[in-house]
Amino acid sequence: MQSLYTDDLLYLIYGVMDMPLYRTIKGKRIEGFKNIVDVEDKIAVDIPINIIINDEVFTTIYATPNDLYDLAVGFLLCEGLIDNYDDIRRIVVDDSNIRIDIDQELFSEIKKRYKIARLILTSCGALDDYIKKIGKLEPVKSSYSIHLGQIYSLIRTMNNVSINYKEYMALHTAAIFEDLSLKVVSSDVNRHITIDKVIGKAVQKNVDFDKSILITSGRLSADMILKAGRMGIPIGISLRGPLFSGIYMAMELSMTCIALTHGKGFTIYTSPERITS
């Protein structure tokens, strides 16, 4: 079966299923405008992945070639295409193609809704317009709360987990903690796709999202908060600085949004009632 990536040497050598997460690339690093050092960096691999639903190419996304089954599950749920994991009849990962079977009537309805969403995501309209076009947003109803000190503990755990991925340049990491216990971890070059993957894993492990916390190494944007909010996750933490769109979406969803500020601790931007002192 021909892939979109057949012209790429990596694909010809490995195939998607056997492709490493990184390639070692030689380069010359400039240090202090004077020293030139020969280096070998581990560069994260990303390839185009076709998501095919009921034998139709639904979309193509660039992602790291691992956890593609989890990516499929998370993508369908996080994008609001399906309501339940049970709506999926079958998922087959076939090189760079993820083949998904769902009810045809459901798929016909999805195509109508997703076409509208795609138009909005590629436009430059106001954030208010984006939210309105998504449709009715159900607020996160969970009353789950954690102590201020527990946030530091979660961040330390996340930093330890991220060490395993830091040697691969440009990889993002996301994790879900259920009632303060680490349940699932995923990585990808795309911080948005990382959320799909980690939620896909969590769904398959029957994680209780009402008592869960999402932590990501990337900035939390509106669509990432929306993915978590759709699953009912009450608290999202970014190890990077905040994005306005993410804070705005968290406010709309009554979700607690927290972001680290290097050297200055962290800031709770929305729904602070879930954080006790």
C-alpha cells in the first residue's frame, strides 16, 4: 500500500511501525559567537499520518510515529466526533494510515459538523467566534480539589517523567494523574497531538476523569483545554507560560488552568476554588 511518505529515506528504511522516535543529526553549534563545536543532536521524527474513517481519508496530521492506536481513540473523543469509546468498531494501524470503522450514519453526521469546525480552525476570526461556532460548551462539573503543596509534588513527578524524553529535541510530554497517582504518559512533537494520545490511553485504562489532572510540557491553548474539558478533566497544568486562548477557554468551561512561570512558581488563572491551602 503506497504511503504519503514513500519518498522519505526514513520510511524506506524502517517503515512507520519500526521507525525510531528520533534520528541523530550532525551539526555545528555556535557558542558565544566565537566557538564552533561539532555536535550530534537527537532530532524528533514526525511524519504525516492519515486518519481514515469508513474508508474515507478524514484528515492528515503530522505526528510522532508511536502510540497511533491511542492517538486514534483520543482524536475521536477529544475532537467531539464520538461520545463514547464503544462507538468505535475497529481501529487498524497500517503503516502511516490509521483505519477506523464506526457507524456510517454517525460518520455522515460527523462530516457535516467537522467541515464547519475545519473552516473555523483555519480562519483568523475572533476567539469569541471560534467558541460560538464550536457549539454549546458543557462546563466541567467536577468538584475535585487538591492542596497547594500537592501541585509541587505533581510537577516534580512530571519533571522526572519528562527526563526520559528530553534527550529527543522538540518532543512534548503529557501525563494524566488520577487522584494524584500517575496513570498514563505520552509524547509527540505536536503538543496538541500529545493530548489526544494521553487521553486515548487513559480512556482504555478506564481512568476516572472527574478526579484527574492533565499536565503538559507545552503551553495550554484553547483547543488543548477544550480536549480536556470535553472529557470532564477539572484541572490542567502547563509547565510553560500561559496562553490567552487557553485561559479564556478554561474560563468558559469552568476548568482550573495553572501555568508555571520560570523562577516565579506557578499561577492559577481560572476556577481557583479547586486548589486549597
